[in-house]
Amino acid sequence: MVTHAEARGTARQAAHHPRPAAGEAPFVLSGADVVLPGGTVRGGRVIVDGTRIAATAPDGVRVIDARGHWLVPGFVDLHNHGGGGASFSGPAEDVLRAVRTHRRHGTTTLVASTVTDDMDLLVRQAGLLSELAEQGDIAGIHFEGPFISPCRKGAHSEKLLRDPDPAQVRKLIDAARGRARMVTLATELPGGLDSVRLLVEHGVIAAVGHTDATYEQTVEAIEAGATVATHLFNAMPVLGHRAPGPVAALLEDERVTVELINDGVHLHPAALELAFRHAGAGRVAFITDAMDAAGSGDGRYLLGPLEVEVSEGVARLVDGGSIAGSTLTLDRAFRRAVTVDRLPVEDVVEALSATPARLLGLDDRVGSLDPGKDADLVLLDEDFGLKGVMRRGEWVVDPQLA
């Protein structure tokens, strides 16, 4: 890696991840501006050995010239419903198509999100997704719905919504066979707080979202163990000066990570700046909330059982016109955050990689370019356009560097 100090600091991590028995011969990406947890190293280098990042390189190792580029960790998406014309609510081939689409845009670690549907269908889908998680194709499952408020349903079928009965929540957890990562709840509904406690007991993130909760009710949910705000500002009451609602409670508590959709549609730049400046990169996770049209194009799609019209990259329900997820990919979120929102590159990298990796408990393997971690990285040009993507030591998008 770039400095010996960082190599020493991550020696214990590397010990937990022995070098793979097989893989591509070691090589060095040299000369890029490398974004590390401690800052950016100008003209740095990253050593890839097999599937992992190494601390040292053997003599005669192949050196690839990456000057004029940025080198950052692979992106981690907590909240994603699909892409490439395919959904995470579909069969395995659709799920894998969506995963490949987002990998080509730099997302090397992805949690597959479901949408509100019939409980039996969600249980079956949880079984399918858990198998793909066991194979390493996805990093787990996020259940967004059906335990959400009809007042803030967004692009979810109202007739399929239900209160968060802990027994029903447990049914989904069990179906996921240890691969449930997060459940979004309207915690003010009957059973909401008990369901939060149940999720915490099972090591699953309880997220407050699609909620009509008051400030006080949201504080109760956080005290019960909720630690994520599902797409902050969206599908919840607005921030008010007499009734501050969930936004204030979620932003002010240091235990809460807030999801932000930085596509220029879901959030006004001032709202994004407010959240980012208040919470900081250590508590912000940029997400896509992507649906099938991400990486695909305009047209008609389904989001769960609901029909969606995508026009000029904006997804809305055909019936009612509610925003229906996004067509965002995380490379676009990165570029917008730096070039439009003028956020520091290091903070954007943290919000796209380190913070969500830490939240998921995967920061021993992904989220930064430390020795011993998976060789998941993204190569960007000087204008922050995507040029290359590597996942576990293999190029998904080959930058064709000499």
C-alpha cells in the first residue's frame, strides 16, 4: 500500500484474511491520487495480490501507470431495488443482472432491497436472496415494507401494507436465514417498538422510514435501538419549527446513520448540505434507492406490483405520480457530490464506502483501501468520471491502462 504506517495498522486485519491460494499475479496501480481513511495520497500506489490488497510487493512486480486518475474504494450500497431492467424482487437471473449493472458503476458491495408485497411472496424471495448472499453475490437483504405507514407509503401498494407485528417481522428474518441486514419500519405503528427490539436482538438493523412519526415517537424508536434513517427527508413529515418530526430526531442523534439519495431529484441541494453538515460523513450513507431503470433507460417498469413511468431519468408511479425510487448509480452520486455539492472527495468516499461498510459490519473486508481487505476499487478520471472497477482483484470494468 502507500505507507508503511498503514500497513502496520492493518496487519491484524490481514491476519484474519489469509492470502488466497489462487489468483492473478500481484501487480501495482501506481501514480493515482489514492483516497485513504487518513486522507489522499498524491501519486500513491495500491498493491493487488490475488483477491486482496497487499502491504508489500515482490521484486519484479508488474506496475500499471494510473497517473491522472483518482483511486477510491469500491462503493457500498445499503438500499437498492434493481437495475439494468431487472429487479431484486424477481428470479435469480434478474437479481444477478441488476447486481452486474451496479457493479459496472462501481458498487462492489450491494444489499438487495425488496418492496412491499404479499407476505408469502416476500418470504419466498427472502429464501432466494439468502442463497445469493451465501454465494457472495449480494451482501444481504433489506426489507423495505410492508411494515410502513399508509400516510407515507410512497411507491408501495397500500392494500399490502400491514402493522409491524413482531411475529410477522420474525417470519421475514427467519426466511432470510441469517442474511437479513435491515428492515425499514414505521415505528409509530402498533408493534413498531417491539419489532425494533426484536430486530436488534437478532442483529438486524432497524431503520425508521416511510413514517408519519412525531419527533417524540422517533426518539422512542432510537432509544429502542433504531439506527438508520431510510432516505432521510423522503416519505416522512417535513422538518418544522414547532413540530420538528422525525428529521430532527434522526439528525441530532449520534447513533443514527442517515441515508441520502443524491440524484438531484429526491433532495434539494440545501437539504443535502444541511444533513451532511449536521451528521458528517461518518453518519451519512449515500444510497441509490435504484429501481429497474437504473443503468437502463426511460419507459414503463414495475416496482413490486405497481406500474412506474420513467421519463428523463425520473421514476414516478403511473397512478398518482409519486416518486418511485431512482435511476441513480453510485458513480453518478459520487460525481454530483464532488462537482455540484462541492463536498470534499474524502468525505464523499467515506459516505459511499466506509460508513455503509461499518454499518453493515463489513468494514474488516471492504470500505477502504487498506492492506488485507478485498481488492474492491474504483478508478476515476480527473473529472470524476468512472474509468475502471475492480472487485476482489478482477476487473469488472477494465480501464485498459498500460
